Amino acid sequence: MSDARDHEVDLTVLVPAYNEAENMKPLLEKLVGDLAPLGLTNEIIVVDDGSTDGTLDALRALRGAIPGLRVLSFRRNFGKSAALSLGFREARGRHVVTMDADLQDDSAEIGPLLRKVGEGFDLVSGWKQKRKDPIMKTIPSKLFNAVTAAMTGVSLHDMNCGLKAYHRDVVRTVKLRGELHRFIPVLAHWNGFRVGELRTVHHPRLHGKTKFGPARFVNGFLDLLAVMFMTTQATRPLHLFGRLGMAVAGLGAAATLWASLPWFLGEGLRLRPMLVFGLVLVVLGLQFLSLGFLGELIAGTRAQEPDYPLRERF
């Protein structure tokens, strides 16, 4: 017997949700109304990211009332990247649209996003020009977008906007872990996909609490470094660490020779700071080379994306 998940549809709308119980019913009812005029076969996938506020109960109550609704519920909170990763694997649509569950994204924008994809883009990100968020969220977001654009060369005004439209090839190619969902456009760009953006409407949050917190500053910067490495050197780590190791070791060897020059000229060999410094750099360079070889081994045996335990699926 064939699984219903094998049947292709025109569009998958993917909604990761964490503690958004009050938003589920109005979100899904509006989504159904906005999808109807598009005339596309569709499905709606909600990934409940281990909510503790009754989100899963709200989704159970909507079972059968929302056409094409599929729900996947994690046993605990694994994060937005995990929710998107699972949703991408489960999606049956030729195109996929992601949106947040907080009612701040407007599902009426799905049609314009898909039309933009039809212009030759593989991924189109929403651009919330007039954000309805507090200043403590908007200013760091602007800084994040500016730094990311400068470091990656992918210039988007709203890199982390939850409202995005994808061609299926993108969601089949991009692999997510940690909190790399912030950098999906970068990962797509470095895999050769064409990335664009479209101005979208943004609404104030009416129910629930924002998931934004100070820890995201540090996490975002570390993830940016991870993305920079993965998109440029992940397939050849020895090239990166090998070059760095050779440069450091070469500098150390030069410093060691310079400190040893008096000994070659007949003076007694003494423990000089420059000699110690040079030897330390040589050892450090060898360690970088070792990291490169280990990276090659890891890259050659890279595991697939993890399987996240589900509490329920319907």
C-alpha cells in the first residue's frame, strides 16, 4: 500500500510551532482561506517543537477541520532548525513555503512569493520593511543582517524572516542542524541556488511570547562562523587548516632560526624568548595540520541528519 506522503502536491506550507496554542486556530483558518484562491493542491505541515502549553491539544482539535493538515510533534523541544529539517524531509510539495506560527507573518503573501519564485528564483525570502517588533529586537536584527551580508556576500534585508518560498530542490539540498535556520539563504546561495527577496507585511504579536532572547546574539555569531566554514571549506578542510598550519609553522621556524643565529655564529646557546616563541609556533602549526587531517576523515564519513523522536504524528 502506498503511503499518502508519497503523493506529490503543488505546495507545502510548513509551520514550526513552539508554545503557540492560542494562535493555531486563527492561523490555520486564515491560511486555508488564503490558499483557496491560488487553485493549487496543497498540504499544511505543522511541526510542534515539543510545546508545553497545549499547542498539540489545539492541533488535535483541528484535525479533520483543516484540509490537508499534517502534524508532527517532537517529544521535547529540539529547536527551529530541527523542526524545519523534519518538515523539509516530509514535504511533498513542488514548492514549499515556511511561515512562523505567531500570526506576525501574513499567509496572504504566499501568492506573491510563489510568483516571485516563478520569475526564476529558487528561494525568495520575505522582507519585513515595517516590523511590528520592539526596538530591542529590530536593532540587533539590522546589525545581524548587515554583518551576515558583509561576511557571506548574500545581501538580504531580512535574512531570518520566517516567511520564505522555496523550490523543492532547495529543501532537498540544504541540511540544517544547530540553529542554522537563520542562514538558509546563505546555504542555498553557496549550493548554487538563486536567492531573492520580496517586501512583505508584518503584524504585531497578539498571543504568546516571543522566543527571542539575549543568547541569540552569541549563538548567531557562532553559527555565522560555522556557516562561513561549511560553505567555503567543509569539503576540503585540509586546505584551510593545512595552509594555516604551514603559515604558522613557517613563521615559527623563521623565529627559531633567528633566535638560533648567535649559536651558529659561535656564541653559547641560551634560552631566549624568541626561541621559545618560535618553537611554540612550530608546534601550533603542526596541530593545525593535524586538525586538517581529522577534518578530512570526518568529512569523508559525515553522518546523515539525525532522526528526532516523535510523540505523535497525524
